[in-house]
Amino acid sequence: MRRNRGPALALVFLSVAIAAAQVVSPAEIKDSRLRSLQLQYMDELQQAGNEILADHFDYPFYLSRKLDLDELQQKRADQHSIRFDQYNDQTVVAITGNYYVAYSIDKTSSEQRARTTFLNVVIPLLQAAVPRFQGNASVQGYAVEVSHHILGKVMDVAMERPENLMVYLPQMGAIRLLGSKDDTARQAALLQGQLFLNAAPVTIWLSGEGPQLEANAPANPLRAESQPTQGSAAPGGSQNTEVAAPANLPVAPATSKPKEPAPAPPRDTSPEVLIDLRNSNQEVLEKLVKALGPQAHFVNYADPSFVVFRQGIYLELSVNTDLPESDAGSRYRVAALAFDDHISRLIRPALEYFKEDPQFDGISFSTTVHVAGKTSATKTSEAVEFFFPFSTLRCYQRYDCTGQQLIDAGTVLINGERVGLDLQTAEGR
């Protein structure tokens, strides 16, 4: 009997679309460097989005491009939120979202509201992002903006409106906040950051007690006037929208029990881990070498191994590339031709051996490029290394990225020096 696979496939495509919907498309980012990072780490950003979607918040939470939307608007609004951004000249992973809870201003202070939203929402967002980028030298910190609601009266008229919490944490502060079990160390880590409630500085004390910063906030926050804003990863970048009547959001109790952060272990790149990876992948690597040997030209004395590069772990495949005398030229031309004529043809076959989570960060194709000469004396060689993270390798595998985009998102070394490599330009030299 022939089965109808339509509903099942529809569910698969829907789940993929929902996951991707949490991450800003690289094409929408104007800054070329940030756009390159967005492309390079798209898989990690989507994994963070998946984890956020799977979290069970106390009240409805949506990732959102804009803050201060009512929930009905939010359900129809753009929910692409996770992105690379700039904060005080620092490159950050930025996340914005709307949290649909209402705090009574008669029962909770501004500091209590900030603390509760921080512990119940911001901490889970950091737990999804920090472990994936804590070893990334390109990321200096994290910027999170969350809008919640406040409920009270103005001239005896019930009013409800958004209130925005913005949190910036430097990389080490975020790692220590999530990873330490000592309350004093966690509080010290949090104090390394900057926190704003409706653009006014605020201090959050994890124990619930401590001195507060002086802030020029209105005595009654319901009286402030502003318009809906887009998340900006900057203090005061998100302001509020006055709502004429309560939106019937659930009112948070005055003593809301916050979630406790779970430790986020850093990436272990110790020699023992590299040995374990080699042993656990031994059979797969032997099959890969046997199958790809004729086209890869593996170096006989250099078996596939795991190496540490820029705080990540890469599988290093050492090969030889032979180019004819007619391809001689600059080292950039030689490297570009080695990629186009040799390395690029190995990528998709190699990835077939690592379909599941491989527990390492990418693949390094290390090649010695030999350019033929009329005599042995005129024969030249260059050592070229291509480090490609799995996120962009998968993008290339799906034909969603070009070879140039793969090069731009990875790292290229020629004779041990990092270089920029424009394939089209280099091959013309």
C-alpha cells in the first residue's frame, strides 16, 4: 500500500522553517563583517534558537525583531531576532524578545521587576547562546533586550504598558555568571556588565538585596510616553508604548521564584579529548581515507588527526595537490586553484561521513601544493591550510553557499600566515 508522505514532510519543513525563523538572515545585515559572522555561524545561531523555543517560560515569550508589541501583534510580527551586532564597539550576539507578563507597580519595585525578568528570561537566553560562542574569538559579549509589561493606575484609570530591560555582558562575565556555583563570583560577573530599565541604569542583585544606582526614571513609569521600537543592542534603544487599557495579561506574583542558571562548561580542547575523538572516529576515518584516497591524494605519513585552532577542534586532512606548470603564479593564485580544482571536490564526499553531531567544530584541509616546472629546480610548492566550520560546510554542501562564501567564512593560511583569498581575483594573477 502506498503511503501518503505529504503530512510528514510538511511537518519536517515546518519545523525547519520555525527554527530558521528565529535567526536574522545574513542578507539583512548591512555591515560586511557582521554579515560574514552571521553566515559562518548560522547553524550555531539556529541551535540557540531551537533551545530557546524548547524552553518553558513561566509566561509566553517570543523572539521578536521589535519590542513593545501586544501579543496579538507579536504572533503576526517578524520573529527573526538572533544576530551578530555591535555594542560600544564590541561584537556581540544580540537577542531581542517580548515577555507577556504584567507586574503590578504597586507590589513590585523597578529593581524587583528587572531581577525577575533577568532570572526567568535573560538567563535562559544566555544559556542558549553563551556555550556556543564562549570560545569564539570574534565574540566579545552578549546583548539581550526583553520587554515585559507593568500594570497600575493613572488618575484612577487602569493602565498597562511595556517596560524594557536591556542587558550587556562581556564574554568572560557571561561565562562566569553561568558557570560559577559561588554566588559572590556570579554577582561579581554580573557587575561587569551594563543593565538598563527603560534606558535608566539599574543594578540587579542575584540575592535580591543590594544598593541601587541613581537613575532618572519617572516616579510613575506608566506616565512615560514613547513609540514601539526595534531591538537595537544599545542602552535606551528600546522604549515603550502606552496602552489605553489592560491587555488582560497574567499578573506576576510579587514573589516570583526565579529559575536558577545551570553551569555552562567551556569547550574542552585538552590532549585527552583529542585522543578520545581520534579513537571514537577511528573506523569512520579509515573508511574515509580508503574511499577518498584516489581523488584526495592523502599524505602517507600524516594520518587524519584532530587539531586545536582558534579555540575550536578541527579534523585535519593532509593531502597533496599537483598543479601543471601553466598554473604557476602568485601564492594566492596557487591557493585559489588548489581550492577550486582539488579541495572543493573533497568537501561533499567527506561530509557524508559526519552526518550526525560529530562533537568537533569543522574540517581543516591541509595541502602541500606542488606546481610543476620544466626542471626539478623550477618546481615550486606552497603549504595551504583551509579551516572550515561545519556551519558553512553544511551550507556549501546544500548548495546554499558559494565557494567564495565558504572561503570568507573560514580561515586560510598560506605558509603559516593568514590571508584573505578572493578566488576570482587570485586566479587571474
